[in-house]
Amino acid sequence: MTDRFYSELQSLAHRVRNESKRLSSELSRVDRIISGIYHEIEGCRFDVVSGYRLAKRLQDVLKERREIKREIAKLSPVRRVLSDDNLKLTQSQYAKACEK
């Protein structure tokens, strides 16, 4: 039974790391889109309609970015608990307990 708990803990840590990497990649992707919109705004002349479209597109992407940041913030405490240092300590303690 305890072997299964330890295995599940390692699996969870792996999934959390993967999700953290995925969110970080998503944040980078959205930041590149935002930068592109800023460059588009900076480099062109636009009328009311195209200005509205640019602003709306920027607003939508910023909302997406905010949601990604929110998910990163929610995942952060779990990442800290399942950090490599904590897992190494847990692994060491688990190994010692298995020797007894």
C-alpha cells in the first residue's frame, strides 16, 4: 500500500512539472501575440473600426494571459510542496524506512 502512495506521489510531481512547463509555454506564446499586436498598433495608421478591432483583439489575448497567470499562481504552492528537494528528502526517508 505505501509503495503505491510513494509511486503516486512521484507521478503527481511529474504531472505537476509537465503542467508547469505547459503553462509557461502558453504564457510565452501569448506574450509573443501581445508583442505582435503592440508592434501592429505602433507601426500602422488605423481608423476607428480597425482601432476597435486591434483593441478588442488585445483585450481578448490579455484575458487569456490573465487566466494562464491565474493557473500558474494556483499551481505554484503544489509545485513548491513537490519540489525536487522535497522529493529527494522524501525518497531518502522512504528508502531508510524500507530498509528496516
